[in-house]
Amino acid sequence: MSEQEVLYEVADGVAVITINRPAKYNALNSSIVSTMKRLFKKAESDNAVRCIILTGAGEKAFAAGADINEFQGRDSKTIRPLTEGGQEFCTYIESMSKPVIAAVNGFALGGGCEIAMSCDIRYASANAKFGQPEINLGIIPGFGGTARLSRLVGLGIAKELIYGGEQIKCDEALRIGLVNKMFESVEELRNGAMQLARKLAAKPGVALALAKQSLNNSWEMPLNKNLKFEVDVFCKSFDTEDKDEGVSAFLGKREAKFKHK
């Protein structure tokens, strides 16, 4: 696969990763997923990157699902590496220390919707459409859709969407909580996502990472264990330089300059 099918650029503390197959509605295949994972790891290890935006090239699609050509002739054994790779990628996005914003422009279907759900925040343009249409192919979501969709929108709505395999428009996705914010145009979406990313990039990186970890634990841990974990990481944040700077800046009525340490 050409490197140009996934673009990577960094500016002002923000890494923008773009799926660049607009002629194919940014459809996903195994090599694109592998390249994206490598680039996300690059962003995670780069101290100059404080926040990541994931988006699709053009205005028609974020990622319109898997490249169905990869499904032909596969059985349960030969499809496993593909779906395990997709799940590992989504789990990596979800668990990495830096916040990830999905800027959804157009179709986010199947694997595209699942990848968007693994991001911390989903901003979308008014032309965005979401769905898990796998049932129409005689299969089910495989990149984590059955697990994450129900947690985000509730079990009943998730069953309706996955059983029916229909697409929903952006305003409906916003109503059910799948989308955080809707923008009238793709240009406004890109500006809005960048504005948020720069804002998050200026926040204390250690505290953001701890907050993300504690929030993610709320999906998996019993409440009493999650509360104990929150106490532990709250106390841990008091050992950071950023805590001293934040408190000093607040008391001195000035803007804090965090070092992410």
C-alpha cells in the first residue's frame, strides 16, 4: 500500500491522521489499518504531539467500512487475523494516553463507525451518516461495534441499529449520544476539530492521560474499584510539575504554562 493512502502531519501540538482513499470512500483494508496503527504509535511516542485528529480525505466519507473485496473467499480461520487486527487498532486508540478526536465527514459505516467509536470525542459534519450495516452481508460487526455502541447509546438503540443495519443521519447520531457536536459543513467541522485539539494540546498531558484512563475504567470496573483507582491517580497528579504550575497560575491570576510533566 502506498504511504499516501494514509496522511500524517503535525502542527501546534496536533497530529492529523487522514485516511486518503476518497475515490473509494476511504474504505478500509488490512494494510491501511496496519499503517494507521503505526502512525498512531508514532504520535503517542512523539512528545511534540499532545492530541490527535483522525479524519477522512474529501467530503463524502470518513471511512465507509471495510473493503469488501477482502471478504471474498474467506472463512472463519482466514478472516480472524483481519478482525483481530482491527480490534487491536481500536483498543490501542482507546487506551493510548493522548486524546483522540474523530472528525467525521460523510459516511462512517461498519469499521469506520467502529474506529470513530474508539476515539475519545466525535465531531461530525451535517452530511455525516453512521451505521453498522454488516447484517446485510450476513455477518456482524467485528472491530468492537457490538461492545462499544451499546455503551455509548444504550443497549436497546444499539440492538436496533445492529439488527436493522440501517444508516442514521448526523442529527440522529447527535440525539442518541453517538456524536458530541455537529457542524453545518465539512470546513466548519475541520476548523472545530482543530480548535478543540489545540485547546486539549495546551492542557496538562499527565492529568489528561490519568483522566482518560479513569474514564475508560468506568466501562470495565465495578464502581467501588473505579473510585479507588480515581483516588490513586488523583493523588498521583499531585506529584507532577503541572499541578504546581496550575495551582500557582490560578492563585497568581495568570495563564498556566504546562510542561506535561
